[in-house]
Amino acid sequence: SYGFSCIAGQAEPIRYLLSALIFPVGVARLALCFAVSKLFPKKHQWEGPKVCSTIGAFLQVGFSTMSATSLAPMMCYQHPNGQRSIMKYPGVICGSSEHDVMLVIAWILLVVFV
């Protein structure tokens, strides 16, 4: 079996991006399936309120995970040499360009989905 790092690669900002995209992709998939269902006969079409309810349940179940994912780049710890790294991604130095990219992704996830 392949681990997440085999699929996502070793670049920590890319790994973080793929982790953060799980929720928007899940919502988009449900919306796409709803739109495609409109092409089928009436008895096989998805109902809008039920799709909205399913999306709400998906986001509610994933709330704590989305919160932890979005806050991960904001949790830095200090090394003995004075530099600071992200706790979950120790290869990323806080304040670096990689960290800035992760913070932008985190804020989008936090504001839109949490």
C-alpha cells in the first residue's frame, strides 16, 4: 500500500495543499453529482434540499479535522538555534516563502469552510 507522501511527494506545502483540498473537493463532488443527476430521468434526479443537507453533514463531520488542518501552519515552535518551524511540518521554517503559501491556503480554508 502507498502512503500519502508517495502520492503527494516530499514537498511539505504540496502535502498541506492536498490535505486542505479534501474538503472543497468533497463539496464540489457532491455538487457535480447533483448537476449530473439532472441529466437523468426525474426518478433518478437528486433533490436539492437533500444535497444541501448532505453537504452540511459532510462539513459538520469534518469540522474538527478542517479546523486542525487550517490551523496547522499557524503553530510554530522554536529551535535551540532561534529558528522556528511548523509543528506538523518541521521542514518548513516559519516566515519563509513556503510558510507564507501554507498560511494563504490555511486562511482560505479557515474563512470559507470553517
